[in-house]
Amino acid sequence: MHSSDSAALDLPLPLRNFVATRRILLVVLAASVLFPVVFLLGYGYYDYQRRMSESDDIADCVSRVADEQAVKVLDLNREISTRIVEMLADSDDVQIRANQKAIHDRLSVIGESFAQVAGIAIFGVNGEMLTSNRFSPCQPFRSPIATTSSPPVPFATTRISSCRSSAASSKPMYSRPASGAA
């Protein structure tokens, strides 16, 4: 051995503090797990709030549209009811049946002027269908919901009519839907 070899071996080794190194590694490990979890939770909360805000906006918009459509339907119903009540004046069931053809023609004109209307029927005091814009002459049809104590119903929209045309078979006639395919 040379003297230079022993001098190289005489240098002190660096101190190894394994407890401090272990603590540093545990802190780095915890940070590498916690930082992504915290960022993921933060972004999840932000995205949740954003989506809730968007859904509230969409719900408000749909609610406004539904409200506008309901107002239109109620206005249409009021307009048609007013026209029919003015047309009938103080007519009773017998007078309406006697003038069924003329009333049918006028109801047809009213129904054609509004594309949303599938059908207009006039029911009497006892719930019998007196006339309709769909068929003339209209055979008597008793409404299942009418009672003898119910007032006359001057207006009703129907999708299914039991009126039969004179040339039709014994099967009930079905009116077309207001829009779309049957």
C-alpha cells in the first residue's frame, strides 16, 4: 500500500441521518398524493358549481317557454270559447240540434283558423254531444264524465270522436292529431 492510498481512505464518510431522510421522503410522498387530490377536488367543486348554474339557466329558460306556451293555449282556448258562446247565444240543446248543420259549418271555420285545434265539440246539459266540427250530422254521444248536475259545456277539444258520418261504417271515427303522425 502506498501512502497516497491510505490518505484517500482516511477521509471521513458523509454523515447519513436516515431518520431525517425518511421524514423528507414521507413529506414528498404525502405532497405527491395530496396535491393532485386537492386540485382534483377543487376542479370537481368548480365544475359542479358551473354545471348547476347552467342547469338552473336551462330550467329557467324551459320554464319561461312553458309559461309562454301555456299562456298561448289559455288565450286560444278563451278566444275559441268566446266565439262559440257568442255564436250559440242563449240556445238550448234542442235549438243546437235543430241548427246542427249551420253550427257544424261555423265550428269548422273556427277550427280551421287555428292549426292547434284537433276538434271542437259542443256538449249539452246532460253530457250528450250535440254537434262537432269534425262530423255532421253527429250522433248522440254521452260524455262519461258528465253528470245531470253539471252545467252545459259549450266547448271541448277532443282527439277521439264517436260521431259517425252518414256513409261511414259502424266503427267510431278518430280525429287526426293536432300535429305529427298518427
